[in-house]
Amino acid sequence: MSGIFGFLARRFIAGDNIEEALQAVERLNSKKITTTLDILGENVSNKEEAVAKADAYIELLDHIHRSAVTSHASIKLTQMGLDISDQFCFDNVSRIFERAQEYDIFIRVDMEGSDYTQRTLDLVYRWHEIYPNMGTVIQAMLHRSEDDVKELNRQKIKVRLCKGAYKEPASLAFQDKKQVNKNYAKLTKMLLSDGVYPAIATHDDKLIEYTKQFAAESGIGRDQFEFQMLYGIRRKLQEQITSDGYRMRVYVPYGTHWFPYYYRRLRERKENIFFILKNLFKD
Ligand SMILES: Cc1cc2nc3c(=O)[nH]c(=O)nc-3n(C[C@H](O)[C@H](O)[C@H](O)COP(=O)(O)OP(=O)(O)OC[C@H]3O[C@@H](n4cnc5c(N)ncnc54)[C@H](O)[C@@H]3O)c2cc1C
């Protein structure tokens, strides 16, 4: 990663290539933290590039399989050609699932902006019938998510619950943080009670406490769900949760197409922008 922005992005991104990403995974694994690897990139609009991106994931799965690390992989469907057509994307990603099935590696389909929610879920339902070792993501900010969680629970599809990283209109999403958090807690309860091995993906202390407490009161074991956090965010807390006997998985992004991901991390927290400004003006 070159330039000052590339240097600063290193806090959130494991590196440019597979080797650097696997080193980050090794470091986390040595602390008993598991991972999911993500090759950065989204909104690919030509077929050759989308096919090349899926090939890069297949190569990643080969590396994971050959190496001593244990890791899942996370994919974004707009990187795989969702903007071209649903069927093209289905066929392209099925190649990744075929290889993942061969190696028994879990694949998570990330959730992108609300224009893609229904199409993503429709594809997930199709894939899950063929490749059961996969899951998807639900965003607590969306009004529709309660119904989606019910359906995913009914179909026994594993869910990662997050707040949602995309700017959405008031007609579709809660705009007030308190309401997002309230819905997050409600969906956590539904997933822990009726879902399959949910992933509670947040850096929010209150929601982490809520999850621990609800699980303890309901007799849900610490091995029946996992917490997830993003690479480079709240590293001490990641270790603390692990040493308290909970499962922790870190989302490890790598690659050269890092700007949109990095921009979302900056938007989430104004302190990150101050950090950049401070470094830009440091002599
Ligand atoms: C494993 C994982 C996978 C995800 N996958 C998706 C996905 O598929 N689709 C999607 O839309 N979103 C995804 N997200 C992002 C998510 O939707 C939120 O945008 C992001 O996690 C911030 O929300 P929060 O729950 O941490 O709560 P917040 O209320 O945003 O933050 C709580 C606290 O966490 C810390 N924190 C949060 N963000 C940052 C940051 N950027 N830098 C430094 N500290 C921070 C701060 O201490 C903050 O006070 C994922 C998040 C995680 C952890």
C-alpha cells in the first residue's frame, strides 16, 4: 500500500497480498482468535474481472487449505458480478463454493447496500440448498431485518448480525443509533434462541454485555455462538473476550482495492478522521 493514505489504511487492512494476510491470520490464531478472510473489492461491472475475483478466492482457499492456519472466507456479491446479472453471479460464486466444500471451509456472504438485500438473500437461499456450509449477514439498521432473521432461522442458515455500514434512507432503515441498538438486541435474542450458531459482530460494549448476559440466563453455552470484530478495531477487547472463554473471530480484509472499505471505517468514527489529519500534518 503506497502513499500516506495507504500507510494509514494499514491499521484496518492486513496487506496487499495473500502472504501478508496469512501472516495476520497466524498472529491472530496464535492468540486463539479465529478469522474470516476478505479480498477487498466491490461493484465489479465486467465479466472478466468478476471471474478473476472468484479465481482469486479459489486461490485463497487453496492457500488456507495448504497452510497451518484456520480461517473462513467472506465474499461480497457485487465483486462477483451481481451488477451484471443474478445468474452470472450465481454461477461465478458457485465455483468458490465447490472448492470450499472440497476443503470444508465456511463461506460467509457479506451484506451490502439495501439495493442488493433481497437479491443477496434469494441467492443465499439457492446456494444454501446445495452448499450448506455457508451463511450470510443481517443489518440491524434495516426495518426488514426481523422478517429476514425469521426466515433465515427457519431455513437454518447461519447469520452474522451487524449494525449496517451503508447509508440508507429513513423509509428503509432506523436513522437513530438508539433504535438501531434496540433492534440489534432484539435480533440477537432471536438468533441466540432460534438461530444456528449466530455471529454477533459488533465492537459495542453494551451489546456485547447484553449478548453474554442473555446467553448465560438462557443456558446457551459459550460454544453456541461467536463474537466477531473487524481487523485493527478494539484489539485489546478482542483478546479479553477470548481469554474470558468466548469465541472471537476477526474479519481480515486484504488487497489493493481498499478505499471503499477504509472510507466506511472512517465514516463510522470521527476519531479515525482526526487520527488521519494528525498524521497528515505531522512533520
Ligand atoms: C466481523 C464484522 C463483519 C461485518 N460485516 C458487515 C457486512 O457484511 N455488511 C455491513 O453492512 N456491515 C458489516 N459490518 C460493519 C458493521 O455494520 C458496522 O458498520 C461496524 O461494525 C460498526 O458498528 P459497531 O457494531 O461496532 O457499533 P458502533 O456503535 O459503530 O461502535 C461501537 C464502538 O466500537 C468502536 N468502533 C466502531 N467502529 C470503529 C471504527 N471504524 N474504528 C474504531 N473504533 C470503532 C468504538 O469504540 C465505538 O464506540 C461488519 C462488522 C463486523 C465486526
